[in-house]
Amino acid sequence: MTVRLHETRLRMEEGAVAAALNDFTELADQAAEALGTGHALVLDARSHAALCRGLAGDAVGARDACAALVEMLEQRHGPGHLLTLSALTDLGRWAGEAGDTHAAVDIYLQAVARLESAVGRLHRDTLIARHNLAYWRGLAGERRLAVEEFTAAAEDAERALGADHPTTLTYRVNLSFWRGLAGEPAMALAELTELQPRVDRVLGADHPRALRTRQQRAELLERSGDRGGAATLLTSLLADMIRVQGSGHPRTREAAEALARCGEREIR
């Protein structure tokens, strides 16, 4: 069963999400019957099945599956165990993806507090949860507080990992972007322009984060009224996105729609 779990995980990572969901669900049921509902392999299979549901577009199903998994893990391992906390952060993600940003904030607040108690403020898992808390806080409309939380997470990531670590750069980029959304577009654009060469150097110019940074710069330009500047940036970005990610990628479609809004071309 362990080999089958590994093989199914590989299929999921290769993009066969629907097939992987069926396999994980079937494996979890079979393992529960043979090993018991609380066995580690059963819980692992259920965790991956929940992820597949979300990746397949069923955020509500993923949220509900994660909620059930958190309850099971809390009973088996306790609320402060890392497996429980991993499932709790997954629950926060899918609650947000299902449209309840305020629930996502509440769940991530719980997760951050538990993670800080269990492994410390600078642990990788805690830093990720703090970053995600700030993200959902911003989407819930609390942009100023989100900027404060992004700032603290970015500073701690730099302290723990270094200034050029990919995680630190991601946090710095998102901090600047949300600073722009919170009402400081000029400062945000200056910061993103300064960060772009570092992101390109560390990750490569075709890395998804490097492309996303250019897209965020374009979005802030558009929001600030500089549609010409946004269109210029989007035109070159869209060509690179199509080359690297394909025309059907969600971010590529977003860039095409933004360019169309700027009046430079029609959506193809």
C-alpha cells in the first residue's frame, strides 16, 4: 500500500489529478479497513485526496475533507502535532479558496499560534503560515493589517533564511504588491522594480515567481492609471508567459485580459 501511495502521488504531481483522487480515495478506504481509520497511511491518503479535490476545482469538497482530517488528527495526535497543524493550514487554504476569506483568516490565526508554540516563530512552517495569513487577510479587506503581517514575515524570513533565499524574495515581492493595493502604489512599484533583477538572478527570468513579479508590477501600473506603461510591460510579459507556461495557464489568461483592458489587443 505504501508503494501504491507513492506511485499515486507521482501521478498527481504529473497532473493526473482526477485519476489520483480516485486512487487516493480507494486506497484510503482499503487501508482503513485493513489497518484502522487512524493509521498513518490512511491519514496520508486522505490528506492527498483532499488536495486533489482542491486542485480539481472542488474547493468546498477539499475544505470539508480537510476539516474532517483535522478532527481525526487532533484526536489521534493532539492539536499541536505537526501533522495536525499541516492539515489545519490546508483547511485554511481551502476555506479561502471556497470563498470564505474571513474563515481562512481565523483558521490561519489558530495555525500560526499553534505553530509558534510548537516549533517557534522562525520555523519554515510558521513562516509559511504567517505569509498565508497575511495573504488571506488582504483578500478579506484588511489590507493595512495584511501589510503589517507581510512586513513581519518578510523580515523574519530574511533573518532566518537570508536576503536572497527564494522564500524571502517571495515574501518581499508580495509585501510590496500588497503595499500598493493598500494605497502606496508609487512606493510599491519602486520596490518591485528594485526586486525584479534579484528575483531574476536567484530564480531565473522564466521562473513562475519572476513572471508573477512582472505581472504584479503591471497590475499596479494599471491600477494607478498608467495603462500605457502597463500595456508595454504586459506585451513582453505575455509573450514570455505563452512561451513558458502556455496560453491556457490561468496566469497567462489573466495577463491577456489585463492587456485587453489596456486597449492594446483583443483577447484571443
